[in-house]
Amino acid sequence: MSIEERLAGIRRLSTPVWIFDFERARIAWANQAAVDFWGAASGEELLDRDFSDMSEATRTRNQACLEALRQGRVVQDEWTWYPRGVPVTVRCSFSGFELPDGRLAQLCEATVKEGVDPRQIRGLEALRHTSVMVALVTPAGEELIQNPSAQRAFGQGAPLASWFVDPGAAAAILREVGEGRVVQTEALVETLAGRRWHAVEARPTVDPATGEPAVLIHQVDVTCRRERDEVVERQRREILSLSAPILEVGRGALAVPIIGALDHAGVAQISERLLARVVDQRAASVILDLTGAVAVGADDLLALVRALELLGARPIITGVQPPMAQAMVAAGAALGGALLLRDLRQGIAACVGPERARAPSPGR
């Protein structure tokens, strides 16, 4: 039986009714009211229109509707369409309709809404087309509504707990919101496209449909920025390792030629690497050569010297240039625990000398 024969009884209805073919993105059948609604010259002209040029948000909503129809459900939704470029807001009832070739299509019954507040429509459309992922959930984390961006990321109806890689993240967010706080964090999430980093904000609100407490969550994908920051940090570490390499200059002796300027974070990175090497190699002496250094914080240098002493290593500072010496004096840095020598050669000699004194002579 053809579509025309099956739907002959509703052809003369004053309510616009049409069948939308998801796969072809075309209207497969329409009654006269639908032809008038879409501003078509004829039914044939309407059926010949190509609706494939739709936004990503519209595709997502259509896909969600198709999934619901496959489950045998009837979908009630509100849409704004633009027949002949004129916006019309309608209340739609979507049900499944099997096409003659066996494919599932969408039977739409549309009721035009009158007296629509333009601000409300603009707000809804902005929410539907924004790339920000927005969801309203219950205090227990059950979905109340998601915008298309959130549906594309997590799928429709997925519980909040399944969004996050950390199984405790959702519970922690809901707990803080339940205590009246606004949560702002960055989290690793499990999307349909794979793991991503999202900036997440969650705040307490009220479900406008029931008046019950709810949680409004919006997320922005910051994966590119996180990856860029990781690259920058890795490069910074590589540059730091080149500007302050740790060299073995004798048995039990290490030397760190510091090149350029080092801020607090840079000295902290050097300290982390150096102190680990001191422990691993049981270094007795460590030379901090400042010949090529432009600027090093006096307090940071003093803290490193004290850390070396606590590990049982003798700190030796070489190559202090006049500007840095003046800065250290002005800062009141007391490096009394370190041996101060003119250059790296003298520092190495000071390390090697004690080793020779302890070594047994060939005749013994």
C-alpha cells in the first residue's frame, strides 16, 4: 500500500502533517496544510526540496528523535522552522512511520504557536546552537535535559557519573552543589568521541517545570589548550635541562652549569632533578657553576644550598659574576655553608683533591 493510500484520511486535515525521510533529508509526503505551512507552490515542489543543509544542532536533534522513534516512542518537541525565510515556532508531535522500502521515517503533526515571546525563542535557539555543552540534572545526577552539544558529547540520557573518567568526580560535584556552592574545575571526561578535557561549571538552580532543586552544568572543551600547555611545559623542561645540565665530573662529584636566567619555578625544577641525583649517586660534592647565569634568585639559591647540606653533599659555588654578587649582598643571602670559588676548574679541583687524599697510595 502506498503512502498516499495509507494517509488518505488525513489529507484534508487543517493541521499540517508531513513525513520526513531522515536518510534522504526530504519530505516524503505532505497534506495540503503542510504544503501551505512550508509556503510551497505545490506538493511536488515541497517534496523536491532538499533539507540536508541543516546545522549540527539540528542533525543532533533529528538523530535523537530517530532513536526515540526506533524505540516506539512518540516525541513531543518545539521547533522553529523558516519556510521561505520566515520564522515559525510550532509544537510538534513526532511518531514513527515505515516507508514502503522498510526504512523508518518521521510522521510530524505541527501546531503553530501564537504570541511567542521573541526573547524566549532567541534564548532557546542560542542554547540549541551553542558549542557549550549545557545540561540540567537532578541532585542525584539524573538528566532532565541536555542541549544538542551535550547530546553529541555524551549521548542522550547518559547518567552524570558516566561522563567523567574519575568515578568520584560526579559525586564530588553534586555534593558541593548540594551544599550551595558553585563548582568550577577542569576534568577528564569520557565522550562518544573519546577522552577530552572539559572546563566544568556546576551551580544549584531550580527545575522550572517542577520547582524542585536541580543542578545546571555547562562544559567547554579545553583539550587543545591543555595539550598546548603540556607541549609548552615539556619544551620548558627540555630547555631547562639544556640550560642547567647535571654533569658527573668525578667520583662522587656533580656539576650544574647554570646558563641564562632562572626564576623560582626554574630553580625548583633543577632542585628536583639534582637532589634526586645526589641521593641516587651518593654524591659528596655538588658544584653550582654560575659563570653563564644572568639571574638567579638569592633565596632560591640559598634554599638549594641548604637542601644539599641536609643530604650530606658539600655545595660548591663557582663563577659568581659581579652583578649577581651585588644582588646577593643586597638580598642579605648568607651562603656560609657553601665553598665559594672563582671558576669551574677550581671547583672540580676541590672535588678531586679530597678523593685523591682518601685514595690508597700504589705502594700500599
